[in-house]
Amino acid sequence: MNPDALEAALRALRTTDRFETEIRQTLESKGFESKDIDQVTQHLIRRKLLDDRRTTLNLIERKSGRRAIGIEKLRAELLSRGAPEEIVEESLANLSWEDQRRAMRDALSSKFKPTGNRAKAARFLLGRGFAEDEIEGALDEFFLQE
């Protein structure tokens, strides 16, 4: 195994979890041969340093709460980063409507007061990628609370 390729991969993993695709792209951009890339990624997978499922779940967790985004936007972000489609679909299927409602509530409470501008809050949620038909109910809940 090429030690320079391994070092480059570990450097990429130092700051955050990455998908196998991201590591492969990083190593390709640095000019490593495909044989070395395969060896390094398999080594990292065996050592549990590279795990697409864990990375997917961690990203979903980071994109919840006050930093929440809608399911479709989350799906697009995961797929664009190289998450395997079957893992994305499986992970997002576990999110319930109540999880999305809670995420919208948390996002709203991080930026708005219940006496704030409803239209601005709606645009905020749309920008975060939440579905239009779900936003109205979340706005009603948030702005009608005392």
C-alpha cells in the first residue's frame, strides 16, 4: 500500500467524516493510481475509519435541530457528496413526519419570535428545503403558541 496515499486519505478524514467517494476523488486529484486508491479505501473500511452509513447518519444528525433542513434538500446534499443512494433512502425513510415538524419548529425558534413576521419565516423554511405543504402547519403551530 502506498504510504503517501494513506497519509493523504487520513489527512482528509482528520477534520470530518467523509464518504468513500470523497476519499477516492481526493486521492485521484492528487494523482494516485487506482490500485493505490483501492488499497487505501479498503484498508480504511476494514479499520472502520471510512463508513458511508455512519457518515450519512452523522450528516443527518448535524442537519437537524436549529440547523435543520428539509428532507429533499438533505437527500440532494447527501447524494452530491457521494453517499450511496440505498443508504440515503434507508436513512431518510427512518425520519418521520413528526421529526420534520420538530425540525421546522427548532429552526423557527432559532431565528424568530412567535410574534415575528410569518411571511419571512415561511421564506426561511422554504430556503431550508422544507416542503411547502408541510410549512403551513408548522407556521400555525409556531405563531399561534402563547
